Amino acid sequence: MQLKVSFEIFHSESSWQSVYSVFGTIISSTSVSKFTKHFTYLKRLICNFSYFIIFILLLMLIDYIGVININQAPRFLLVKVSGDDTIYYDTPFMMLLGVM
């Protein structure tokens, strides 16, 4: 027997998840900048910028794993176009076709 516990506020195809993920990334980056106060300005800038980029890439990786393994719609979209029987998803690192 397998027990799965999850907490979901929005539907898995809701764009609000991506908005709140990026908002959480910004708040997390702000807290990292508080911990790097004793660094020089250039080191702080490099550390905060690289933390932000790594965090965004991690969110994209989690989204990619969800698309490949769970067959869910991607959360971080640039363009979503629906046609006759297909949906075209254009994400920053991949292009997908979904069937309605």
C-alpha cells in the first residue's frame, strides 16, 4: 500500500502556481541577501544573482519532471495555443503538443 500526501491550493494547470513560485523565489533571494551582508558588493551581487538563477532553473526542472513523468501541463509557459484537437505549449526550454 502506498500513501501519498500532498497539499495543493490551485489546480495543477493553473497559472497562479507559476506566479507564486516566482514570488517565493524573489522573497527567498531577499533573505539570501541578508545572509551575505558581510561580503563585498561584487561578491554579494554574484551570490544573489546566481542563487536566483539556480532557483529558477530548479523550478523549471521540477516542471519538466512533472510534464515527462506525470503528463501534466507545464506551469511556466510563454505561449499556449489551442487548435482543433491539440494544445501547443511553448515553454522556455521545450515545446510540447498536447491532445484534448
